[in-house]
Amino acid sequence: MTDAQPLILVVGEALVDVVPGPDGTTRDHPGGSPANVAITLGRLGRDVRLVTLLGDDERGAAVRAWLEASEVAVLAGPTASGRTSTAAVTLDDAGAATYDFDLDWHLDSVPEGPCDVLHVGSIATVLDPGADTVLETFRAHRGRALLSLDPNARPAITPDRTGPVARVEELVALADVVKVSDEDLAWLHPDDDPVATATRWADAGPGLVVVTRGGAGAVAVRPGGTVLDVPGVPVTVADTVGAGDTFSGVLVDALLAHGVHGAAAADTLRALTDRALLGVVTTAAVGAAINVSRPGADPPTRAELSAALGVDHEAGQE
């Protein structure tokens, strides 16, 4: 790509979270892990496009409007059912969310054309039949773009872990950067230490694997066994909806600020110093902390992130 602004392609589900209210009613909130990542990047001023499926209904129109309000270009095909996918949300006493999905993922193709970053993750990577299209797209862009993966395990959709584990391992080997939560790893590989799994993954292909640990911070693992600890960011939590997605989006943005994109992405990422990577992951943790400080998936703008980091508003982009 020759444009100064790198082009980011996100492929995955966009849906409506059906959230319980205090009076026993429910409220619709647009969401979906990949859609939240796209929103994060759009709010940070990045050139981002989301390839997804939306129903021809009021919920689909609401999701599209929500994405476009954050400058996300929406490339949406129709769902097979005609309905926009939903996720019924349950919040525990600590604000942690669990989901019950009604999801259609019959993605047949992804528009052709170059991009500088390709991000995939969550249900879209493991739910048939669209998961195969996601894998083929990811494989086709290897060596041509920064490949970003967030497995974001959803046991409610795939209770048998055999297929999802095999697919995630296949995607990890193709990826340049992987963000995964300790909860994801506890489901994917329950008998293994999360950092040990991340270390194995980092030696299988990615130049960076980040394990998020909620309020306890994150661990960044590089090929060769380098492990960098990033402390948690003190924050009063409203709820955790969209926290990991915001982390993923800000992580990609921070890597872009270091020139990690396009055909040279893998080499550029591996050439970064440990100090630079600590800064990248810390920035992602700050972005996620801003999100959890307010209800729902509500990633920061560039101005909000820069203010939290104490840096100049215009200095955050490449």
C-alpha cells in the first residue's frame, strides 16, 4: 500500500447484545467482538473496514449506523435467516458478562483487494460454515499484511472444544500477533499454564502473543521465551463488555504507530525492542481500562486515549 494511512480489514460477526435492565426489561446494544475491534480502530482515526453479515431488519440498520458513527466502513452481506444475530447478555455482581447466542455465520467470501492489517477473531473463526472462509482469507494475506488474531473463546457456541482448538492452533501458526485472555486459554488448554501456552504459540509463528489477565494486567510473550509483565491499570469497573476487544483494537493501533503493517509486518514486529513492546501493550491496557470504566462496549477516542497516556493528541498515529 502506498497511502500514508494503513488500511485495516476486520472480518467477523456484528450483532446485537440484548442487555438486561434494572427494571427487568431488556435493551439492545450493537456489538460483536470483531465489530467492537473495528469500532475501536475507527474511533482512533484509523481507516478500517468490517466484513460481516447483517439482517435486513431494524437491528441490522442499528448496527450499521453504530459502526458508521465511528467511521467504520461496513461491507455487510445478508444473513441466511434475514435476521440480525443476537447475544443475550447476563451480568454477574462484578459486572462480568456471559452470552447466549443466536448467530448466523454463512460468510461465503471476503472482498478481494490489498490491506495492511487483517484482524479476525471470536465466533467467526470457529463457527461453520463461515469459519472456513475466514481461515482462507487469513492464509491468503500471510506475508502481505499484519495478521492479528483474538480467539475470544465462546463455549456457548462451541461446547465441544476439539474443533475450535484445532482451528485456533491453525490460525495462531499463521498470525503475527495474538491477543488472548487467560480465561480463553483456560478453556482452550485447561491442563496447561497460560504463559506456557503463549510461549509455545510464540515459537510456532507469531512475533507477539499477549495474555490478558483482567485487572491483574497482561503478559507479553516473544519468540525465544522472552516474557514481559505489564501491570494492571487501576480503574473502577462498570462492566467488562468489550474490554478484550478494545484491548485488541488499541494493540493494533499501537503497533501501527511503530510502523508494523504490510508485507514487512512480521520483520518489523520482531525488530521492536522489549521496551517498545512494553509501551505497546501498556497502551492497550490503558485503552481497555477506559472501556471498562463505563457501561457497555465504549472504546476511547484518540483524544481520550492520548489524555490517559499523557501524550500529544496528534502523536498517536503513524
